[in-house]
Amino acid sequence: MGKIPVTILTGFFGAGKTTLLNRILHERHGERIAVIENEFGEVGVDNGLLMNGGGSDQIVEMNNGCICCTVRGDLVRILGELQVRRAAQPDAFSRVIIETTGLADPAPVAQTFFIDDEIAAHYTLDAIVTVVDARHAPAQLNAHHEAQEQVGFADRILLSKTDLVSADEAQQLRERLVRINPRAPITPVHFGASPIAELLDIGGFSLDAILAIEPGFLGEDSHTHDDAIQSFAFTTTTPFDADKLQVFFRELIAAHAPDLLRYKGIVAFAGQDERIVFQGVHMTVSADAGRAWANGEARESMLVFIGRGLPKAALIGRLKACLTSQNNFP
């Protein structure tokens, strides 16, 4: 059947990876795609943010650690299980996309396809695609080695949120990205609207090129993360009061914006039939109407926060205060 092409989709928190992945999954390209979804923290929410994520057996979640270090063994196991499935059912899927957590260093993930013989026999790494947030990337590149590695290893760089910065700021960032990685084409992307031909089957990953830049690439990697960065989740089946939750987010941003790397989730509001999807990075937050809750579907809200030194207990207490007194759904 030939080797299965793999795309590693990476980028720092809030860059737009899941938005881009949604775009790929819903494009009429005739491909069957298996998705491996890695999130930072004990609870994953991105599967629910994917528009086809409701129970799809094509999406495998990995939310018990970061794919580039603590759960690399899980990645090998999952790829092995997918291969067994494809051997039994050749049309099960034709390619794999791995969406990494925002803190992932892509190098150890890419190593997997060269140092593990069984994986190398069945898979080929097609490309590393990195999404860069034009508004927050300058600070992220300064503060986080992982953000630099995500750019440095990219075969394609997609520049998101350019509408939130000036033309001069976008140009300065582009020049900085070129200095870090002169070989990767840089193209703007708006809400994931990027031509599929520029993302899949591009044969962009070159081991020789990587070894020329980083001769120790194939060696064992001792990647670790900043222990100050933690995540926590809040889930509930009691509806939120919309006005109270709005005040919560306003006060959260005012007090902790610099340390809020990412916050996102799906919320059920009292008196509303649609789920509300929250997405935020630092001071930038959006709330959009998602699909309606199905009849009989459990209306569970889930909010995930990733940041540095966040007061977990206090924030959970304040979230509880935003709940209504009863399950007064429509």
C-alpha cells in the first residue's frame, strides 16, 4: 500500500492550529485522514472544537502529557495501532495529521519517524507545518524556546492574525522568521483558509537539510518544559450565567493577561440552545456560537486554562460562582 504520509501541525498556544485542522478536514479533497490530537494538560477540549469531532473514530486524543517528551511512547503505540487497522482495512485512512500541543518541540516528534524502525517502515514524514500568531509571536519567540524550534523546523509557515497588527509589524515579524528559518515559505492564513495543495503531499521534510542545521537531530532528546507553566480544567453540567461569566473573563484578563498563555472551551448558557465556543490568548478573547445541543445530549461545559502561576483554586471558586442555581436549560 505504500508508506502513510504524515503531517506534523505545530505552533504556539492560540496560533490557530485547530482552526486550520478544521479547514483541512472539511475540504473536499477525497482524503481519509486520521488525526492524532495532543493537548497540554489532563483534560482535552480540542476534539470538541473540531466540527467533526463528535465521536469520530478518526480522531485519537493524547492529553496525558506532551507529545515531544512524556508521551512519545504513546505516539509510537498509536501509530502502530493505526497501521494494524489500515492493514486490515486499507481504505480506513490515507494519511495522518498530528496536531501538537502549543508547548511541543517538533524535533523529538519528527525523530520518531527515523529512529523507530517499525514506524519508519510504514510512515513517511511529509512536512512540518507551523502556524505563527502575528500578534503574539514576537513575545512568544522571546520567551519560549519551543516557539523558536517550531519556526526553525517548519517546512511551511502560516502567518495568522495579520489583521490584528500593522503592516510594519507584520513585515518585521516576517523578517525575523526568515532569519530563523530561511528555507520555509511564509504565507498568510485567515481563519485556516489555506490551499490544501500547500499543506499536504508537499514532500517538504528533508532529513539531510535538518542534519545540516542540527547534526545531533537523531540523537536522544532530553526536552523538558518550564514547570511554572501549568494547566487546569473546569467542567460542569450546571449552566453558566452569561453576564457573570463575562465579568469573570474581564477580571481574569485584567489580573492575569501576561500569564494567560491559552484559555478555551465549550460553554452551555442558561436559556440558550447553542453551545458557545471560547478561545483566548493573553488579552485577546472571542466567544462564538457553535452548533446547537442535540436532544438528549449532556450539556457539559468545559473550560481549560494554560498559564504561568495561575491561582487555580481561586479561579475555580469564581467559576462556580458564575453558575446558575438550577439546570434551567430550554
